[in-house]
Amino acid sequence: MARLVINANKKVSKIHKEIYGHFSEHLGRCIYEGIYVGEDSPIENVNGMRTDVVEALKEIWIPVLRWPGGCFADEYHWMDGIGPKENRKKIINTHWGGVVEDNSFGTHEYFELCRQLGCETYVNGNLGSGTVQEMSEWVEYMTFQGVSPMAELRAKNGHDDPWKVDFFGVGNENWGCGGNMNPDFYANEYRRYQTYVRDYNSDHKIQKICCGANVDDYEWTREVLKTCFNHSLPQHHGFMDGLSLHYYVHPEGWEIKGSATDFDDKVWYKTLNKALFMDELISRHATIMDEYDPKKEIAMIVDEWGTWFTVEPGTNPGFLYQQNTMRDALVAGITLNIFNKHSDRVRMANLAQMVNVLQAVLLTEGEKMLKTPTYHVFDMYKYHQEGMLVDSCIDTETIGVEEEYPVPNLTESVSVDKDGVLHITITNLSLEENYEIDGVLLDQDVESVTGEIVVNEMHAMNTFEAPETVRKEVFDQVTITDKGLKFTIPACSVVHLAVK
């Protein structure tokens, strides 16, 4: 029996809702076909946005959406995507599939999407191939209220009032596709570019995100912060609000990656082992950040994360379309538990990507749409948003089929919401073993408990022929005890309990 101890009176840190954010790039069928079908499409839409997709995303309380990339962001010139659609420049999407990008989804369409979703905005600017003037004018176009060339151009294009930009990324992956820069060079560019990301609205501050490291490039983190904090910029608040981190799970390595659906027990545990590496990455990057920012005023922004497998057979390799199984559900549950546990420093994360790309929560095919196993995990974990992480721990044992890739059998995180309800999320990483859990709630009685679960065999997935194979189900096998509660968590599952 595994002992779960929860001290609800010991609140650790706020779990910002933005940890449950998403990412949409002009890549494959994420934007076009996945989100945006155009106003004249036979598929039901509002101002070109798929109604079924918007409604499904609202169900999981999508808090923030990052756009337009990704690698696409540092080749994106925003003026190509405004004005009458028939006049917008057609370009080749050189990063993703070599297809024609007609720019019919641009700034106005993005803000319309966010309006329908009711979510915050995270715009990624072009530092790699763009100019300071271009970035500055985009911010003016989006946010300035008054008489100016960009505000007048926005009004001419049909939107008199400015929008709110909540977060602005100053470049993307500038160590790679965003310019192959050295950290000190990028940091100096960041200092220059961010100067012109101005707050035109005194009542609303744009949070500026600096490009952080690729996986375990700790030198990048240290050198960027060293250069950014050098020479008269010790008061970083408003100069840098977040530092990003990117990490993808591909069990067979960057070149091979491995199939999304055809894998054995060994690869199952290998994948989960690599997902758990997120905990070490956050801890080590956070330790460096603590040297420059001991008050934790700069957020860690994990704005690209998830599984990255070989594309589905017969699809464009540049579209990064992959299926989604119970393995993805476990990766999502494990990772979100890790983010919750590090919510003192991690204050936003964006799953890559929202629809039809990588570890998507939704897949579409023509007028059809389905919810993936990952979607259902986000649906269960949404109750952590804006809650307070509370102190908790669980007994674990090491499992796996190879000593090289050990994993704990269980992971967990617990929060309390504004109404005093405890939300417990637990993952069972074992393919075979059910585990009895003895939950002890310190100094607290349990009045009632409700539960929900995502459980199936490891290869289970949803298809357009069978879209409900993996779904969220009621989990009512919980017994209230004098110390807390008892239940058995099935193998290969993710559970959410709400305790009053």
C-alpha cells in the first residue's frame, strides 16, 4: 500500500492558470483546417473559426494561446497578414512542409480566436529575421489607442479599438532556427528589442518573455542572464518577465523519434523516463535563475513541451501530424504534476501543439473532430488552475523493464481551490500493477469525494471511426476513512479526485 500524505494547511505556491496554456503555429494543419476554415466553409464556424474546436477548447478552460510560432515566428512579417485577404502576400512556409502560406490567418484573426476562446494572448515577435522597427510597430498596431500611423492602419483594417497583448516573446529558439545565435549575442539583441516593446496602455502591462534554453543548455541560461543583467539593469522587473525553456520527449532520439502508436513495454518506460527529466531541467535552470533573481520575479515559461514522434505514415513529414495514445496521456499527467510542484518558478507552459500537430489535444479531418487522450487529462487537471499548491508526498517504488530507464510507479500533485476543495491528481505509470493508496489528510476531515479517471491499455487511442475509445470516466471506488481516504489506482491511468 502506498501512503499519500496531504497537509492542506501548508500552502506552497499559486498554480497560475497559464501553466495549462497551449501553442498554435503556422505548421501543418494546426491553424488551417484545425482552427481556421474561413467564413465561407461548410464546416460550422464563427468568423472562420471552427465552432467545434472552439467549444472543445473552452471546456478545458484554455487560459492562454501562444502564436504564431515556433520557428515560423522568426520568419513571420506581420504586415503580410493584415488587410483584405485577397491582397495578402503568399509565401512559402520553408520551415514546415514547403507549402504556400496565404496569410489569411493573421493578427486580426488571432485576436478574434482568443476573443472566442476567452483566453489571454501570447504573441511571439520576430527577432531572427525582423527589425526593431517592425517589432515596435507591431506592438503599436496591436495596442495603441490614439492617433498614430499604426493605430490608423488598424482602424482602416476594421478594428478601431486596440487589443490586449498579455505576453510578448522577443524571439523564439534564437539558439537554433531563430538565428543560430550565441547566448551573449542574443541577450544583447533582447536588451535592444525589448526596449521598444512599449506599454501604450498604462492600465495593462505587456509581460516580456526572453528566449531561454534548449533542453539542458545551462550555459545558455547563465550567459543570457549574465549579459541581460550587466550594466545598469539590475531592476529587471518590466525588462524581463519570463525566460523560456523548450523540451520535447522523443524516446528514440532526435533523428529517429519513434512511432506514436507502435511501441513495446521498454519504449513505454523509456518515454515516461524522458518525460520525468522535465523535473531535473526545471530544477537546474531554476537554480541558475535564483542567482540573478532570488525573489523569483522572473517566471520560467515552458512554452514548448510534449511528445514528438515520427509522423503518421502517408502524411507530409513537415506537418508533424501524430496520433495520441494512453502513453501521451501519461506524459501529460506526469508533466503537469511536475509543473504544479514547481509553480513557485514555472508560471506558464504551452503544450505543443493545440490541434493536429505533435501532442495535440484535438484532431480534425474535414468536418470531423475528436478529443485525444491528452485532451481528457487537461480536462481533469483544469481544476488546479489558480489554486494553491499544498504540501503532499506519496510513497513510490521504482519500476520499469530496463535498469537504464527506471521510473517511479506513481506521481502526484495536490492543490486547494478558492472554495476549499482539494484537487488530487495521480498518475500510475505501471502497465500491469494496480496500487492501493492510503490517503492521509492532516488536520482535516473528509466530507465527500468525487473522482474521474482516464484509463486503458497503453496503445489505446481515439480515431475518427472510434472517437470515444479513451475518454474521461467516473471514478467512484474511493472509501472515506477516519484519516482521509482509500482507493486503488488502476494500471496505466490518470486520476483526479475532488475532496471536500
